[in-house]
Amino acid sequence: MAIAHVRPAVPDDARAVTAVQREVWTGAWAAFLPAGLTEGFDDAAVSAAWAGTAAAGSGLWVATEGDAVAGFGLAGPATEEDVADAVGAVPDDAGQVGLVATLLVSPRWGRRGHGGRLLVTVAEGLRGAGATRGITWVPERDAASRAFYRRAGWEPDGTVRTLDAGGRPLREVRLGGPLDLEFAPEPTADDLGLPLL
């Protein structure tokens, strides 16, 4: 088995990151996203955006196995909109909350611990930037992602939002938890390698 690693993304990773995003969106998340959104997936535009994010050093990480990019995670400070409760009230610690904006692993690289390594590394980066806790949003129907975060100690906090995903509502739940995570080298039996593993 090749050596697995997590490192900051560079612009040259953009095509591989885009490929992982496409695989997850058209595979594991096909039931959550409207067909029009995935059919209109513009690889060139998405790659250009990821290359720009990597060039800016904006919290984009890649999980690799050998020379292959197996997954990626994007994290940074949470916005007030992300941390607000259902009525718009912002918590006192809003400026110290980190957001895992996305964390995806290609299904073909599942069950190898890439998601856990990514989350641990992303959490370390958020702590280093001053965050004291983390949050993320996941599709409400995505049981695999919710189970993955639960194993890390992240739980739903009761806040939901509905996004317009190409004219189709996409309901997401907010999960939150600690940033002092430890990597378990052996993936668990239910580490399915689906969206967020």
C-alpha cells in the first residue's frame, strides 16, 4: 500500500480535487442534488476556482495515497450566518468558530482512513487560526456523513437550513464539535468511504 498523507493543496491539485468533487456529487450525493446541477458541472470552471483557492492558501487540504489525490477538505473561519441559530442570534464565541466547508473523499479511496486524517488536519489548522470549536453543514439525508462526524464527536445542534440547489430544495443540518481530534489509524467498520470519509 502506498503512503497516505494530508498536505496543503497547490494549484496543480485543482483537476484532481475537481474529479473527487464530481465523483461524490454524481455518485454518493446523486440522491441529494438535482440532476441539472450535476449535468451542468463545468470541470474547467470548477478547477479554476479550486486552483485560485489553493494559490491563495485559503485552507484547502488534500489527502493523498502515493501520488493520487484521494480526497480534500476546505476549512476556515465560520461566518455569522453559519453560526447563527434559527432566529438569527449569533453566539458570543462566533469569532472563534471554524467551519469545515467541505470534506470529500472519492468512493474508490474509501475505508482507508483518508477522511479521518483530513478532519484531524483541518481541525489542527482551525485551532492554529484561533478557533475553539468547529461546525459543518451536511445534507440531512446523508447518513454516512453524519455517522462519520459523530465518530469524531460532532453532533447535530438542532439548526437546519434549506438551500436552493438548482431549483430543488436541499435541506442541511449543522453539526458541531471539538477541534482537539485524534486520528485512529484503523478505519472503523462503518467507515464507508462515501461523501465525507
